[in-house]
Amino acid sequence: MRIALFFDGNNFYRAMDAFDPMLELDYDRLAAWVVQRVGGEQGSLAGAYYYTGFAEQTGLDRFLKGLELCTGFFVRRQPVVERHSVCPHCEGDLTVRTEKRVDTRLVAEMIQLAAVGAFDRAVVFSGDDDLVPAVDAVRALGKSVYVASWGGRGLSRSLRVRCFGHIDLAEEVAALSTGRHRERAVEPEAVPDPAPLPDEEALLVQLHSACRYFAEREGQVSRWYFEQRWKPDGPCPAPGEPRHLALESLISAGRVEEFQTVVSGRMMNAVRPK
């Protein structure tokens, strides 16, 4: 039984960070445990593919080079681009780093490998419902797909219901850990990264970004969509309860406005910065 693992690097990291910001994973142990969980005693690793945006200033190089030394792991680096704009609400300068073609490459290779019979079962390490078409296509090719998450954090229901089963990594976290605390990435000049923004501040930055995105399409930001499905282009609380609580805090503090509007004939609750 050949098992292939597919990691959406950014999604997987942020869900793990929300679960335990100090956790350092042993990826060899992780792969071995998941393969046995999915394939039983006859299970073997057909390949572990890790997809991520990459730029020199991200500080990921050391981690990715180490990951490539793990047995059966292959890293797919996609470019990260910077986009500069002006916030339509506060008129401040906004610089956003955006990954290019990460999800697209994961989807394409997952379907391609299934089509040539490179694996019998697949495990996706992501909760993003952008992967739903890939799961449907791989199932149509006669392969089972599982989804792995950290206690369900950031796991889309539409993705979960299309997968053969769910693997909760939180159940075996002690066995999957190196036992050390995770080191934060540093810039090439060895200057530590700036302290992460508090959840509320990080979410407010993302709300500005969402408002700009939908303003270009003459739309409003649905509160449900922002809490559950908005794909951040920077630090942000995980979808679901963490994002909901941070947004509630911003609304209570008077920094975000919630209002009702009609979109396509339906009433919805929308949000925007004040």
C-alpha cells in the first residue's frame, strides 16, 4: 500500500502554530506515523511533497533544506511577490506578500501522480477548500484521499466530507515532536524577525486587505466568509473560532463595523474597518 503525502506548507504551518506555537515537528516521524495510520503494516511512503511560497527574505531556506534531507520528502518552492497599494480606508501604505501558484501546483501534481498510479492513497495536510476539486478528481481515479489537521483547526467542512477519513495529528503530538522548542526564522543578517502582531492587529490588517480586494469587485466583505474562508496573505488567526474571537474583540473596541447589506438578493452581515 503506497501512501503519498501532500503538504500545503503555509496552511499546515499556520494551523500547527495555532495549535502550539512552540512545537517543533520531526517530519520523518510524522511521515512514518501517518503512513502506518493510513496503510497499516503494509504501508510504504510513496513520497512526501511540500509546497510553499519562497523568497530569500522569508528566512525559510534553512528549514526547507533540512526538510529535503528527510527520507522521501520533495520541496516545491513557488515565488513570493510583493504588492504595494494604498488602504482605501486609512490611506496608509500597504505591502502584501503573496504566494504564487502554490495551490495550483499541489492540485496539478496530486492529480498527475494519481493518474499514473504513483500512489494508492493520499493524505493532504491542509484544511483549504481550494483542494476540493483535486480530491474529487483523485477519487474519480480510484484513489482514497485522507485529510490531516491539528484538532480540526482551519479544516473546511467541504474538504472534510469529500475525504475518505480524517487524521487528527493532535492525538500523537508527543510522538511526532522532536522534544525541542521551534526556532523562529531569522533574516539573512541574523536579525530576529519582528515580534508577531497580536491576533486583533493581524486580523485588522487582513480585513483592510479583504476590503481592498472586494472593493475592486464592487462587493462587501461577508463576515462569515472573512471568518471561515478568507485566505490571508500575512499573519492572521486561524479560520473559525480564533478568527471569530479576534473579530469580536475589534468590533467591541469600536475598530471594526458590522452592518447588513444585500448581495445578489440576499441579506448578509458584512464587516469593514472604521
